[in-house]
Amino acid sequence: MKKILMFLCSLISLAKAQEAINLYQDSIPNAADKAQVLLEKNTPKLFIYTPDKNTAKNIAVLVIPGGGYSHIAMDHEGHAVAKELVKNGYSAYVLQYRLPSPNIMRDKSIGPLQDAQRAMQLIRSSNPQLKKVGVIGFSAGGHLASTLMTKFKKAYIANPSHVSLRPDFAGLIYPVISMENDVTHKGSRINLIGENPSEELVRLFSSNLQVSPEVCPAFFVHAKDDTAVPIENSYRMMAALDKVNIPNTLYVFDEGGHGFGLINKTSEKKWFDAFLSWLSTLN
């Protein structure tokens, strides 16, 4: 009976640690006409995880799950990651972003970025005491994280208080980086910028081509045998960061494929432990 009570108490504690809020209280930017009914199934939200006060590091991480911009892998690339971050003293915010669609957006290419920027804005404005706010993204969520990382100078949302939209660090886990034909994940590209995008649009959403000297440091995780999103995506982003002297590191697996989340079952190595160690080295 005592064990059952302890288990129930732990569940209650977890429930208190998690809160879901809508990203937008009023109108949603870039919403297509008559899109509100459709948005009810794809309402942009933040799921908030708060660490114990005794272990809190005063650092927050925005968690962006992947899914090829066609669905969102909220569990193993979202909530599971947030729970591990909280165990280690980090506040975590899991983003449920709008999936790009002309049915709910006037410009589908910027819809997910607007939600990511809004999440950064909310995190910073509601927690001014935070020392750092970073982002970790998986697969297409890694593309969104890298887009947030490189496009912080332009606000795609209303930002009258000029809250910083720049992440202080980025974890890019088997990320889609480039929209270029030879390396991109075609499903992500089609869903975000269409089947026949212009060269300008391809360039605009290839994060390796949008790097500036002001972007944040990045930690990459990729498997060499990833056939869905080739490791060349990470290599190209790292090369772009190297050109402007931005610190970056790659945690590479020989095997594991794509979409393994926290645990690569082909290896005993734990990339998440390495990520936490890397975070601890940032000033």
C-alpha cells in the first residue's frame, strides 16, 4: 500500500510540474481566413516543465519535436526529453507548433517559425530571471530550431518590447538543415515550402546558408547510416558555423538510423549525457 501511495504521489507531483498554455491569447498571426475551426486540432501550445527549486539551474530549454512537418512526435522527442531536462535542473518547454498548411496559414513557410519565436518571447518575458534560454530540436524540429537560431534578427511576430528571440545555445538532433535537393528530407521540404519552391525560398530556408557571426553555439547528434536525413545536413551546418568561428560539436553514431530520440538502441553511448556536459561548459 505504501508503494502505491508513493507512486500516486509521484504522479501528482509530475502533473503539477507540467502546465499547458496556448501560445496566443488573442488572434493567431498569419492565420488564413476561416481557419479557426481547423486550428482547434492544431492549436499552438507550450507544455511547461519546472524543476525542483533545490536543483534549478535558471536555464530554460525550448524542446521542438520532429515529424517531417506532417505530424509532431510529441512523446519521445518532446515530453520524454523535457522530463530528462527537468531531472537535471533545467526548465523545459515543449512546443506544439502549427504544421505548415495553406488551409490554416496565409504563408505556410513561416507559420512554424512564428510559433517558435512566440515561444522564445513567452519564455523570456515571463521568466526575466533566466540566465539562458536555448533550444533543442529533432529532425524537422531540428530544422525549425536551426531556423530560429539563424533568423532571430527579424521578428515574424509582433514584438513591441523587443524581447530577444535569439537562442543562447542549440541542440540539433539528426536535424534537417538544408532544403537543397541533394541532401534535404524531401517530405519536410514539400510540406514547408512546396513541391517546386523558388531558388530564393530554398536558400532562405537552408539554415547552413543563413548563418551569421551572431548565431549561438550548437551541439549536433547524427548517425552515419541515417538515410532519411543524411548526416551531410549536420556537416554543412557545422562548416557554416566554423566559417564564422561559432563553437560547435558533433556527437556521431556509426549506426542508429533516424528518429531514435533519447536512446540509440544500437549503442551503449548516451548522447544526452554528452549534451548536458556540453551545456555545462558554456559561459
